[in-house]
Amino acid sequence: MSNKARYVFDTNVIVSALLFEQGNPGQAFYKALDETEILLSEEVVREINDVLSRERFDRYVAWKEREQFLQLLIRETTLVKITEEIQECRDPKDDKFLELAVSGGASHLITGNPDLLALDPFRGIRILTPKQFLDSLTEHK
């Protein structure tokens, strides 16, 4: 385990980072990838793969680029074994991100999802939008 800060990004933010590298999700994700430890679980990796495999993304990003992005994720992030089941989110499908953050000892969960944002803070884990995350980085400089 490294001494770097540990972050969880939800699927929508990660996919948006691929599609809009210069937008807030992309800036937040790539900044965190460079400077912190990003956590993923097998379930989140499967969900990202499923989303990126959808045909509707063909017109935005070539399959080869999506495949390379998935390889980058697997290579540059830390895979966490889920050790606690959580049922706290209004949308049960989003509990996996809380489970990942708690199991991996994350300090932050980055999301645009109002169901997750409503839980901030969750067990001491800050839940921020990509913009709030970027703003927090500039405040600490």
C-alpha cells in the first residue's frame, strides 16, 4: 500500500474523462491518476468495460482507444477486494462505490451522482463533484 492519497471515481466520471479529457471529469481524473492512488474493484472494472463496449460510443471514441483506456486503468490503478457490504445509497446500484471507498481506505469519492453526493461525508470520506475536487486542489496550493 502506498502513502499516496486514495480516491474512488465513479463510472460516469471515468467514462467522461475518456470522452472529455479537458472537461472537469477529465482534468480531475488525470490529475488524480498522476498524483494519487485511484482505487477500483472488479465490479467497477466490469461496469466500465460494459459501458465502454456500448455501440453508441463508436461515434465518439474508436474501440482501440477505449481498449487502451481500459488497459491504462488496470495498469495504473489499485484493485481493491471488497471487505464490507454497504446498503446506504438511495440507488442500490451505487453502493458499490461506497463499498470500494470504505474497503480501500479512500479519502474521497468523486462523482456527479446526486444520490452519492447527498451522503457527503460518508464515514469520513468526502464525496465531491469533479469541479469541487479540482477546486480543493487549488485551495491547498
